[in-house]
Amino acid sequence: MMQMRWLELLSTIRIGSKKQNTELARSPFHKDYDRIIFSQSFRQLNRKTQVHPLTQHDGIHTRLTHSLEVSCIGRSLGMLAAEKIKDELPIWISPADVGAIIQAACLAHDIGNPPFGHAGEYAIREWFDDASHGNFLEKLSAEEQADVRQFEGNAQGLRLLTKIDYHPNDGGMRLTYATLGAYLKYPWLSKTIESQGNTPASQRAKFGCYQAEKEILQQIAEQLGLIQLGNYHYCRHPLTYLLEAADDICYALIDLEDGIILNMLSYEEVEPIFLSLLGEYSAPTELTMPDTTWQQKIAALRGRVMKRLVEEVTSAFAKHHFEILSGQLAGSLLQYCAADIELGINRAKDLARDKIFEHPQKAGLEIIAHQSLQNILDAFIPLTTPHKTLSFKEQRLMAILCRSGAHFGSNHYENIMQVLDIISKFSDHQAYNLSQELQGNKAGLI
């Protein structure tokens, strides 16, 4: 049976780099983390939706705070997993190196998400699905049409990391292949709409790479020795399983705190879920201390639950190491932990779905978010038609795009992708304010 090799999977070579410098103070993977932290795209996550769009509450998670928390959990998972399989790793790799790879990949895992979170993805997909906009897609191939009709934050993130930020069309951030491999949750291309049976925009299969970056995907896979499963379709990098676990843990558990802050949930609804995940760990004393706030109680619970989850997930990784290296592991690592863990995580997700995602307050804001992106696409996508004669208004709109870095040519698909590059970088408030201005209303949100 074919197996991937850690010697290749942990490659320190940088995509697009013309030199290979070494430093005493930082490993190549720590440099990856620093490059992401200092990027403008990462800063933009500060006012992008995690769960609640256009929130005015300072204590609610944004994509930035979520990404920082995921990177912390990912680092712990990486370091402990490496300790448990250290005899399988190259002698020059330390557990801290593996932790740094996952920490950097986790930091970037949402960097391609558009404003307004998943509501933003659905708004973009549905705009291109609209039959009245079909003339903007008629010159695109079926595969290119699938890209824009299935706009995907994961694929947008790969484009940004390898092509847009820092070194345009020359390696992007020039991250190591190891970090890029760990980042790629879905190392394959989009499927044509026909092959998905015209699935609704909110239910389409995820993918990790657009047609425009398929050669980059191939390059990453070949450098890392990922097992090829089909045409531009590869198995996951082993460390991606740890990234996914870190994201799932934060998304399922920590984000419940936002629901309490916004009065969508009560602490009493959340506490039993955390208690059910403690396993053999005792409940923290903060739960019975007088005058303890719910924030202090949940912080104490969170710490113990996280400790157990990190132990369980890394044990599952070590136990199924052979299957992972063979590209044979189905599902997520949480499914291979103790039964009560998957049950508890699913209880948390069910509670969030029933009490948060369907809450009228959230639904109302998502309608505003959806319409904001539709207005922006209405204004900018018509400008992508090659050799178009522009009206006075369109010239002003084109000036906005040019200031944001657009350089349109004769390739309609590439022109559309440039608009999506610009839109996907907007924060929630930038997108909302621009939408208001496009409608002649200068007074947007502050």
C-alpha cells in the first residue's frame, strides 16, 4: 500500500522562493506564522463574521479571534501528536516544529472567507446562479463556471496565500510547502454544477482550489508526496486532520459563549455539554464557589475540556497513523475518540443550530448581509466583460476597483476572479458601507 513520507510532508522549501535562508532564532515554520500575522488579509479578519454578522458587541468572536484560538489549539495538538509519533519523524524535526506548522496553517484557515461568513459565500454563489446573470458566464468553461457559482472560502484562501498577498503571481506569501499542505482541507478542484445535480448554494460540496490555481495545487502535492486520487485530486496532508480538529473544537464549543453574551442561550444550557466532555476529569471548583460569574465558570470548564480533547485527538492520530499516511482515514479524528466526545461535540453543534443559527436576530442581519453583497456584485461584475465601453458611472466604479488592485484583461474568468479577490477581502462593515454608497446612501455603519 502506498504511503506518504514525513521527510517530504514536512518540507521547508518555500513556494516561489528564490533563496533558502536559515535563521538561528526562527524555524521556517515560525516564519510562516509571522508572514500570515503581518499580512493585511489577516488583519481584515478583525471585522469579519465568525457567526454573528455586523455585530456591535466587542466581546463577540470575529474571524480573527476565532483564528487565533484555533491556532492555539492546533499548536497543542501538533506538539503532543509529534511527541506520540516521534520515532516516525525525521531526526531534525522537533515537536515544536510540528506545532508551529499547524499553528500557522490554523491561523490562515479562514483567511479567504468573504465578509459575513457563510452567508457571504451563499450570497456570491446565488448571484451567479441567477439566470439573469447568465450572460456573464457564457464564455467561461463549465469548470470556470463551477468556481464562481460555488465560491469557496477555502479555495479563495489558497489563491490569496500563494498568488495574491506579498508577491503577486510569484508565490504570494511564499509559505513552506508543509504549511500549505496542512492548510489544504480539500485538496481538489470544484465539481461542475451538473455533476452536483444543481444542489442549492448552501449545500454544495467543499473544495480547496480554483481552476486558476490548479497548477499550484499540483506543485504542492508533488513536493509533499500527497497520494493522487484523481485528476487534480489528492489525499489530505496528515497534519490537516489536526487543523480540522482544532477548528471543530473551537467552532463547536467556544463559540457557544457568544450565544450566552447575546442572550440567545443561557449558561445553564451550555454547562451540561461541557460537563459531559470532562470524562474522568473532575468538575472545576469554580462551579460551586459562591459569587462566581458564568464567565469564570465556563473558562474553568473550557480549560479542562480542552486538555482532555487535545489528549484524545492526539491519541487517535497516533493510533491511526498508518491509515492517515496511506490516505485511508475516513472522516475526522473526533470520530475516532471516545464515544462521549463525538456525542458531546454533536450536542454542542445541535444547540448552536437550534438556538443561535436560527435566531431571528441573526436571520435579520444575514438578510442585510446577503443584500449588501448582491448590490456590490450588481455594480462590479458587469465591468468584467472584456473590452466593454464604460458609461460615466461605470468609469467611477472601475476607478474603485483599480484602486483596489484590479487590472482587467481579455480573459473574462480572470477578470471575475479579480473582483472576487477584492470583495472577499472586505470586512463586514466595509462591504455594508460600500453597498450603502452604491445605493446613494452615504450614511453607513461606523
